[in-house]
Amino acid sequence: MQAGIDFRKTHDLDTLAQSVLPCFPTLRPLLTALGAWTAWGVAYRYPGEDEPEPEPDAEELSGALDVIAQLDAALRSHAPPPAKDAGKA
């Protein structure tokens, strides 16, 4: 809960993205892509509920992985530094 946001359970990536936008407005270009991916996560998890979504093609998946890598790097840059003795047992 780094940004002080309490999330409810949801599979809707757009809802989650909208929740964090006020805290990370510079990430808007990366976060707006997430909404289109919600169907990818639930269409195959709950088969038979609706018409199946078309599977993403290689280009869509490659683009998604690129956005995920950029988002990961951006969010890690906002993370607090690790504790000095975190690696010691």
C-alpha cells in the first residue's frame, strides 16, 4: 500500500489503473493501455460465460510485454530503497 490506496478485488485493469493515476499521473500513457487487457485475463479464466474474446496476436502480446516492462521500471523508480540489512540472515 505504497501510495495509501486500498484496492477492492477486481479483474478490471482499467479500474485499477484509474485508482493509481492520481498518485502517479506521469504513468498515464502506460496505464491507459491496461484497460484493453482485462478481457485477456478473464475470457479464458471463465470459459462459457460470454462469447470468447479473440486471442491476442503476437504483435499485441509483444506490445503488452513492452508496456509491462516500462511500467515495471517506472514503478520501481518510485519504490523506497531496500532496508540496509534486508539481505542479511
